[in-house]
Amino acid sequence: MKDLLSILRDAPGSIRLEVSGEDLLAFSKSLIDRAKEELAAQVAEARKERYLTKEQVKELCGVCDATLWHWNRKGYLKAVKVGNKVRYRASDIQRILGERDVK
């Protein structure tokens, strides 16, 4: 049988299919495998993320401890706990610095 996912993608509207249990199991397995691959890619990307210390962030952004605390509380720049240490995502800092340059 033709790949069920490609049939669904290529269908111009609603369709009616008759599939065997075996085909349905194969389709569900392919969906699960695809989801696992996407999740693995996201996890790998997250592991590449660089984290900065509070001191590094204060220097880069030109702010004090109180400002970082307020930003965390408001959700503007969320702190991440790594063990018992507070860190900030480098991508979040880049976003903030980019917003500041635009304003």
C-alpha cells in the first residue's frame, strides 16, 4: 500500500480510506518514529544552549541585581536553575539586546 501520510498530504479535500489493521499499525509507528526524531533534534539543540552567569549578564546588559530580579519576576528574562546556581540562556540575552537596539 502507498504511504498513508503521503496520501493524506496529497488529498485535495476530504477522503475516505479503507486500511487494514497492519497498515494502520505501520502508519502509527511511522508517526511515532517521526515525533521521536523531531524531539531528539530539539533536545540536541537545547543541549547546545550556552548559559551565562548573573555577573556576565549584568555586564552585558548594564544592569544590577535588582533589575535581573525584576526581569525574572515579570518573565522578561527568566533565570534557569542549573543545580543550585542561577544561569541565564545566551539566546535570551541576545533577544533582549536585539530589542534594545531596535527601540
